[in-house]
Amino acid sequence: MSEDSLSVPPEWLEAIQRALAEDIGPGDVTTNSIVPPEAMMRGHILAKQEGVIAGLDVAQAVYHAIDPEVKFYPQVEESAWVRRGQILAIVHGRARSLLTAERTALNFLGRMSGIATLTRRFVEAVSGTKAVILDTRKTAPGLRIFDKLAVRRGGGQNHRFGLYDMILIKDNHIDFVGSITEAVTRARAGAPGLPVEVEARTLEDVREALELGIDRILLDNMSLEMMREAVRLVAGRVKLEASGNITLENVRAVAETGVDFISCGALTHSVRVFDLSFDYVQEGKYEP
């Protein structure tokens, strides 16, 4: 990725513009008071911890949204594991542009890298099993496109993006209509052609769902013993997803029950933002 290679999806730009408007408002009064408009600047984005970097292209898009003439030179590959103190990118351009965009760029890069780092740890924890790590819809409002992108860049996969691209029948749906069978019947009639997943709270729920020809059964907050029994009952006839109170401490044991997927809301709802800084280096032009 060079400074001229970025093509920004419209939905990225919309989210970035909202974030910039929130931060800048009518103007960056501090920078505009101190820094002359003609001043140039070079700075480094630095890692202040080790982990997975995700979102360099999003950070670049933030700078370009402020000033298309800003030059952004990544120094590491996207999804790379980096060490503390490593230079992640070199940024050059008008000093006002770099300073005004700094916080928004680092906010995106820090959140995405935190998600990717945690995801990588979960993926490594289940290495050697068949289990795939999935995210959930427990994302920051307005940032789902970036949160889910960060999960993929950390080595996980995305569950449904929203309420529209997959049928997921949960406990409240089942309780409302009285049975899994009735819920599946209504869902298929209302949204034909979409994949269907059903939440199961008991082994009896698993048996009922198994007879309906659905695509996936979600094992909700089941014990390891119950999950192993569900795997035995299903015998590969439908994909099984484990969910509920998944942590780094127990995810390996869950994977070893034989489930196909493990979904974890903590990847996005409890992420620790990756520690970054943007440091002034010097004025003048940088040539890579």
C-alpha cells in the first residue's frame, strides 16, 4: 500500500467524515492558532505495545479526508505482529493537516488494532482444532464495518453483519411463538432463501432443531459436557456454534468439544485499544 494506492469505500468515508466532524467541529482552534498554514511536517506513528496492526488504510483515509496531499508511507504490512517502539507509518504533509487529523486517525487505528490483537490471541488459542472464531453484533454503534474488518484482519471470521443477511432465531423469538419448529416455519416464510440458525438452550432443543433442516445450531451457554453431547447427537449433520461467556481461558476447552464455530462478543465489545502515538520528527519533505 503506497500513499497513492488507496481506494476508499463510500461507507468508510461516511464514517470517517462523521468522526472528523465530531472532533473538529468548526475548526481546530489550537493548531490553527499556533501553526502557520504553509508549515510542513513529518511524523511517525509508533507502536507503544506489541500486537497486531489493523487499519493502516483507514488511518490513511482519515488523513486524506482532511487533506488529499498528505503522504502516508506504511512501514509494516497490514495484520503484521509488531513490537513496542516500532514505526508503523511515516506521514508527511501540511502540519495543520497532520495535527488536526491525528486523534481521529489514531482512534480508528488503535481500536482496530486492539480488536485484531485480541482476535489473533483467540485464533491461536484454538489452533489445531477445527473451530473457527467468529465475532458478533456487539460492536460500537456506527463502527461495525471497521470492527468486523479488524476481526478478519486478526484471523477471525464474521458472523452475520446485521439483522438482514441471516436468520438467527434466538430464545426470545422461540418463547414468543412457543416452539423452535413454529419459529423456523414463520422465519422461512417471511425471509425465504436466507441461511437459518437456531439457538438451543438444551439438548432437547438440539434434537428439535436437527429435524428442521437448518444450517446451524447455536449452543447457548452450554456446559462442556452438554456441548460434547450435542456434537455426538448431531454427528456432522449440521454446523454447531458455541456461544456465551467465551474467554481466552476457556476457549480451547470449548474448541476441543468438536464444535465448528465459536462466537465471542468480547472481540469487539470489551476490546482494549492498542496503544499508539504520533510523534513529530521534523519539517521538510520525506522521500521513502
